[in-house]
Amino acid sequence: MDPPPPSLAQFLAEHYRAVKTRFPAQGRRQWRLKVADAFWALSPEQKASYLISISQNVASAESIEEADFNTDEDPFDDISDDAPGIGIVVRTDYSNEDAWQAFVAKLQDAEAEFAAESTADDDNDDDDAEMADADADPNEAPSTSTSAFPSAAQGAAPSSSSTDAAGDSAMCTADSEALDDDNDDDDSAAGPEPEPEPESSRVFSVVNAPPGDPRRATLAGISNLAALRLLNDVDVRRAPAPPQGTKRLCPPNRLVDHDGWQEAYRGKTLWVYDRRSNEDQCVRLVSQQGAAMYGTATGDSWRARVSHICELQVNLAAGAMTIDFGGLDRWDYPERARNLEEAARPVT
């Protein structure tokens, strides 16, 4: 069995409890961020020593999973880890309620359609299984298989870019406005928010802080990095190696490459509804780590249409898709620059 990839686990095991004791009023994610800050303050030599140490003293997956730095509570667990769904849509702009209601209606329609397709595929699988059973040798032992959300994951390539798996139509671009198939917005925008789908059929949980909730101010206008730090758990990984002849990023930044390491995040995939979403009905799909190509950053994002995000989310969660744009850097550069600037500030 291959050893686990390098991570922050051993450093957390050594420093997490001291940070927790010093800042008792905070929660797991803030404590982890403070430990990560201490990691980034290490010299290149100390980081190299840490890499050697964790390769020689491999912690078991069970011990890491059960450690307090993974099991302690966090103030945002109720809208992240404990919420239904495999992805999280986060509303960060509250200036246009009609546009938001229209977006939610489309999202719920897409989830309902996706659930219906999945049920139909399950029924077809059952019919095929019954036919196979009828032809099977009665002395042969039966086999069983199960899968979650089969229709989006089945038939997808093991690793493909978003443009290969979902088509460029999934992306919002400045000249398309992402509204070519949504001409009935005027009717849906004015109505009340539709009844939510049953939790069992939901791909997403939706975070929409009501007026007066302190979280609304916290979430309003936040960057991708800020969203990751609130709703995912920080970790580190080895940064991709630069191509031959390419110099490392200077000055270094933890979201891209800092002494050969990169900050990463673990948790549910985040989709950010921002001010532009009121016009294009798209959301920012936030990367939890940089892509395989050097120079991409944790927190990078691109805009995806609401009509496509159910299929995208399920394929991403199933490992049937990766976002790499065929090796081209097509992520939103202004959002990357915003993240890099925020990452350079100390965690408070």
C-alpha cells in the first residue's frame, strides 16, 4: 500500500492542542489555521526536515481521522460538514432578491431532474439485473454493487477536463452572459422561493443567511479563500514541480508554492453566488487546491452555469472529472490575485 501523501497531520498533532488552549473561544478551523500559520513560518530547512520526518513516521489513517484536530466542533459545521448534500452553494450577495429566487428555482429544478434521471437509471439497472438473474446459473454465488448518484458518474472518463466532460456550455463567459436557455426568468423571479427538495435527493446545501444573522455580514462579498477557511479544513500538500527551465514563484505564496509546499483545503466543494450571479445566474466553482500544472493556486475559480452544476458536482465528487482546461490557465485571474493578497496576511 502506498504511504499517504504529505499533509499537515503530524504538525497538527504536535501543535494543535497548545493553540486550542491559547484561543479557547474559537473553533476547529481557526485553530487549524493558526497551526498552519506556524507551519508557513518554518524555514525551508525546517520544512524539509518535516517532510523527512513524516515519511519515516507514518501515522495511521485511523489515528488521524479520530484526532481532535478532525473531530472538534466548529461554529460553521452546521452549514458545512453537518448539512445535507455533497456540495455547498454560498450566497455572498444580497442586493437582488428576485435574481436570487430565480437562481434557487433553477437549482431546485436541476436537482429534481437529476434525481429523476438517477432513479430511472436505477430502475433500468434493476431490470437488467433481474434479466441477468433469470439467465444465471443457480449454483453460482450472487454479486452485489451499489453506487451513489449513478447517472452523472457513469460513462464519464476517469480523468477529464471540464470542457471535455461537460462542454464549454457549462462555463459562463463575458460574451455569452449564460442566459441563452433561461428566457423564462421574468416569470420565476417574482414568485416565492420553491419548496425545498427532500434531503435524500439534494446534491447541494444552500447557505443563505437571513437578515439579522451575523453570518450575513461575515459572508457578504467574501473571497474564495475566505469561504474555504470558513467552510473547509486547512491542510498542506507538496506543490507541483515547476517545468524545466521555469523559476519558482517569487515572492513565494502559500496558495501556489512556498518552499515546495502548497496550502490546501478538505471538505465539501464550494460554489459561490456573488454580485455577478444576479446577472449571469452562474456561481464560482472554488478549487480546494491548485491544479496539477505549476502556477495555479488553491482558491482558483471559474464560473459555472446553474443548469450544469449538479452534474459537475456529482462527477467531481465521484472522481470522474478533474478541472484542468487541457493544461491552459483559464481560471479567473482577478479572484486569484485577491486570494494571493489575502493569503499573505497573518491569520488572526
